[in-house]
Amino acid sequence: MTKNLDPFGRNINYLRISVTDRCNLRCIYCMPLEGVPQMSHSELLSYEEIQTVVRAAAELGINRIRLTGGEPLVRAELPELVRMLSRIEGIEELSLTTNGVFLKKYALELKQAGLSRVNVSLDTLKADTFRYITRLGELQGVLEGIEAAKKAGFEPVKTNTVVMRGINDDEILDFAKMTYEDGWHVRFIELMPFKGVAEFVPSIELRQHISLLGKLEPCASITGNGPAMYYRLPGARGTIGFISPLTETSFCSRCNRMRLTSDGKLRPCLLREDEIDLKLPLRSDEIGASMKELKRLILKAVASKPEHHHLNEGVARLVNRKMPQIGG
């Protein structure tokens, strides 16, 4: 298989694609209550344009695609995009990150269209805390969406939990216990210090707390090779992962991804402002950019990946975009 090696020897085989900047929730660490200025439909890449970019990326060895937002399921006919991308030769895994609100409605259709996996962002198991964090959401609908995804045949269904001190850090053991009988695959994520809504909780502190339930044994990732470090409690069916961009010194050394924004900008790193415009060449003439040109630009992005972020130095920030506009 073709490898995309960046200047630091990392194989870049994973592309996260934001399909919309819109979201039906207003999570306190992600988006202001009033939302962000929305792009017009014409500013977004069409499904056909996304398909063209993925074809070019696949020919270069990118074999994992994740659809994100905003909230990807607010974009009309998303299962059709899944169907289009799942047919591209070389794509081995096509996954989706969602807040789960619409998952009950679309889970089976997404599975039938060719989606491989689903990750659900879920920061609390308490209805009142869920309403506080999301400002607009109802917890029960998300829990029903997770069950619908399992019934549709998605395995595993991962949950992503951003831990915030004083808000949801009292639920760490509750989430960890879900890996037993319910077989959840829980991933705890250190809060990025962008908005100052709460204090982040270091992953080492979470591990120490969870060890009250039993010894955490390191285990291999259940799928893929992303940024999480995985563990399992004795007798648990599911796993517990920790994503630690603030406290793990080797975090960036495992980075294998780039991000395509909903308006067609390729970002080599989430936490750097550098972008390469793919929309302009895609729309430069009637037939769009040639595959050769798209591949040249993708390889340019790979070659420009930085060695690491600068969060701990206090200089990494999002200036020209908000998180929903990038896709996280």
C-alpha cells in the first residue's frame, strides 16, 4: 500500500472531512449560544466535489475517512454521500462522528449505505448536566441513538467524553462502569484550552480515579491507530481510551491525519492556521481540477505537517475559524 510519509516519518492515511459548519447543539466548549456565522450552501463543497477529493486521496494511500461537522447529520441526504464514498477503491474504513441526536433516525440507513463505524460525542449521563453542556439537547434521544446504532450492526460504537472539572468529572466512574455489562467503548478527552469554560482534567488523574474499580490493563486499539491510548478493566467487555493532547508528550508523534473543512480547505494540523485551498482548483473550470493537481496539493499538505502542536506553550489557538468550522 502507498504510504504518505510526512517530514517526520509519520504515515498520513486518515482524512477527516467536515461536511457542514452547522450544528443543532451549542456545547459550551465548542460554540457560543448564538452559534457561528453560517456559510451559504454554495460555499460548501458539494458531495460530488468531496467524492473527487477522496478519490485523489485514496490514490495516494489515504484509506480512512471520517465525516464530521458541525453536526454531519444536519446536512441533507448524508447517507447518499456515505454511499458515494464507500464505493471508492482503496477506502478501507468510512466512519462518522455525531452528537447522536439524529442517530436513531439514520443509523440503519447509514449502515446500509456503507458506513463502517460511529463515534458519539457524549459528555454526561445526567439529563440536567447534558442540558447545561449542550444548551439545547435531550440526553434520552442520544442514548436511544446509541442503541439504534448497535442494533443496526455498528461495532464498536465509541463514545467521546470531554472531561471538565466541576461539570462532569464526577461521572468518570459512571462512564467506566458502562464498559462492563453494556460493553461501551469510552474515550476520555482532555479539554482544549480555547474558551476558558472549565479547567481540563489530566488523563493521569482520570486513570488513577478509574483504578478504584480495578487495575487498568493496557490493550490494543479495537480499530484503527488514532491518538487514544486504550485500557481495559478486569472482566469488562468494552475499553477505556484516553486522548491526551495537553499532557502526553508523544501525542503528536502518532498523528496520521489531516482535515478538510466544509468549504474545501485542507488543514495539515488542527491547531495551526495553515490551509491549502482545494475548492478553487475544483471549481476553476467546467471539469474541475485534474486528479494530478489535487494529488499535488494533498502531498503539499502532507509535506507541511508540523512536528507537534504548541498547546503547552500557550501559542496554539484558532484564529480564523471556530471548531465547528474545522471538524475537530
